[in-house]
Amino acid sequence: MPRNSLLNTSLAALMAGMLLAAPGALAEQSPADVVEATFPFDKAVLVEGLRAPHEIRLGVDGKLWVTERIGKRLIRVNPETGDIKPAFEFAIPDVLEGAQTGVMGFAFHPDFGKGTDRIFVVHTYEDSERTDPTRPDASDPYHRLFQKVVALDWDATTETVTGSSDVLTGIPANNDHNSGRIVFGQDGKLYLTVGDQGHNQLVNYTRPIEAQRLPTAEELAAGNHFAYQGKVLRFNEDGSVPGDNPVLGGVQSHIFTLGHRNAQGITVGPDGTLYANEHGPSSDDEINVLVSGGNYGWPNVAGLVDDSHYAYGNWSAASVDPSTLTFNQPEEGFPAAVPVVKESEWAGAADMKQPLATLFTVGANDEINFGYFERPTVGPSSIQYYADDAVPELSGKLLSTAMKHGAIYAIDPAASGDEAKFTKYYLGQNRLRDLEIVDGGKTIFLVTDSAGGVLNAAGEGVSELENPGAILVYTAK
Ligand SMILES: [Ca+2]
Ligand SMILES: [Ca+2]
């Protein structure tokens, strides 16, 4: 082969690689790209008044299994009558409605009903050995607060939990951004999202974000998992590190991906692809495709590397004691003492995994009201892949529930151009927390928050919820 051809071939391969590495055609979406539509389902209310229902899954026993975050229990609900039977009560510290702690995600063992009746549940707890180094005061209620994954042994005959064992402990927890969603991949491994703890903002603004920090071998040997914040973890059902987990910074750990803010949704597509959605700061919620060892950019980048509104100001690295400074949001500008690095100036920018799509990105010079209800973020709380044909307009789409917007946002992850725009289905004044698609796609169950703010039909922020703490049933028209 002549040298020129080889060079051209290499160049073509390089460019193809760049195209592959680049985000999808409409990865960066603005609020103006949204197509609004009527959800083609009829609504019914099955149950109301649950205490912050968090995860809903249909069991092989035909019951809806639901975790109640502040109710601190796992319940089984008859999908016809709404009759509730507690399955397990967790002995954990009292949790507050607004503090994002308590009983969160759960997953059935893939062989549940076929010989391995185990349920893997994520919840916060007080650790007797570990303490939070950012909260050294023993009287601090979060001094010993961590999250863990436990496995419950279910006896289908007596319909009781006969045993509970720790799978993975010492996972960081805080009053904010715990994430706490868990799924089994098609590879039989567990995947758990762990948030950035809400550090570097609001009441935690003096605490550093550690979403880019990797654990040392010494930390891991000592059972110190504090560097697991802002990560997605991958582990065996006994909590051990799979032999094919990525080696990051020379160390193999439970970490599968890094650089996450608050991934409250994770799901598996029909081909095994792992999708996750996560909250952006005040723009740029994200939908990501998770790949082993991937760095998703936070806190150096929100959404794409575009220097559009977001830049990383690190309060904990201020040239003065950060507690003497008054916190403000990134779009309000930072005090001179706080170092700010643009997205494009970050050394890792070229190698990070950019999102499949953002909800939503706004131009750097766009006039935006960054009030809680007006800012471009939607509050993504869970994600599921609609793999059925019952409702053709949803087929092959990812459905993201949105708390603040009271809506489901649907997008085809394989589409490009105009086909890749989000469809917004506004479902009313409910903060949607999780969904379960059953019956060949003819029925969708949703759980709603017990309290909080949401948009009404006129697009105004309100605190009155139509169906607080509910299980809602949506049946295809
Ligand atoms: Ca990201
Ligand atoms: Ca950005």
C-alpha cells in the first residue's frame, strides 16, 4: 500500500474514531427543542399516602414491590386492589423528608422465583466503625451516616424475609445527592449509583466534590470507600470486586464509572446497554451511556464541553476559609477567592464521555431565569427503556421521570437529528419518582413523592401535589 493511502486510511480511521467518540446528533438540547404531547394512557390512582415511595418493581408473584424511603420499609401492593402488605421494616435512623436518606433503590435477583429469592436493597445506616471525614463532630447527625446494600432472603411460602446480610457497606451518604439506584446488568453484576453528596453547594458548599478522586489501594484494604462518591459501582452479589472491573489510577475497585453528580436513574436496554440519567447543577441534566472506566466529567463539566453557563468553581479550594464566604449558584458568579476552571480548560475534557442527551442546555449568552422552577433542569429521578410495541410512539425510547416538571421525557437513544428530540408528557401536579413498565407496555406504574415543588399545568411552580406518596396506574388508551 502506498504510504499516502496508508496515511489517508489512518486519518479516516482517526476521524471515524472521533465521530464515534463525539456525542449524538442532538446531544445538546435546548428547552425550545422539546415536543409536547399528550400521554396516550388513562390514569387511575391505586394508593396514596405512602411515605416517599422510591422504587417500584413488579415481582414474579404478581405484586408491586415498593420501597418507602422515609417509611423505612419494603412493601408488597396488590395491583388490583391496592392492598398493602409490609415485606420488611428496616431498623435505621429516623430520616427527614427533605434529606434524601432512608430506604432507596432495590433489585430482584435475576433468578428470583427460580431458586434464588433474594432482594438487594440500598439504604442509609449508622456505621459503628467508619466516620465521615468532612463531618468530624460526633454530634453531627451525619458523622456516622453511610449507605449500604443488603440482601434480603425471601421465603415465598411464608411470604416473609427470613434473613438479611450486608453485601457492600461504607458507601458515602449525606443529606443530599445519595443517588442510591441499583440494577442487575445482563452480565449478572450489580450496578449502584452513588451521588456527589451535594458537596460544593448549598449547606455543603465548603465540602469538596470527590467525583474525580480515585481510592488508593491502602484505602480499599482498610475498607475505606469514601472515594466512591460521584461514581457508579459494579460488584458481585456477595459484594466482591469483579475481576474484569476497570483499573483506574492503577487500582481496581468497585468503581465502574466516575465523574457523576447525582444519577438517580439507571436501567438496562434490551441489548444490555446501561443507561443512566443524572441531575445537572441548574442546566444540563444528562442521559449517559455507561461504559467501563468512563469518566463523565463532573464537577469539571456539566453536559457537553461547551463553556455554556457552567464553570467549576471549587469553594473548598478558596484562598480564604470558605466558611467566611456566602454561597451562591454558579450562574451568579463566584467570589474572587474561589478558583474557577472553564470546562474546556479542564485537562480531562478531551477524554471524558459526553452525554447522549442533555435536559437542557442553554446558550452561554441566553437570558435565563435561574430560579428553581425556571432553570433548564427537569429533576430526572429514574429511567426505563420502553421495549414494547403496545404504544408505538414510545417503542425503543428511554423514559425519564422528572420530579420538578411532573413529566415523562421520552427520547430515542438511536435517533439523530429532529428524530432525537425529547417528547415531554406532562402528567399533572405530581413529582414523579420512579416507573415500572408491565403487561407488554400496556400498563405503566408510577410512584410519586410525598412532598415538594412541581410545575402546574400553567408552568408555574407550586407545592400542592395532586397525589402525594401515590402509586399511579397508567393504562394504554
Ligand atoms: Ca457529565
Ligand atoms: Ca457544559
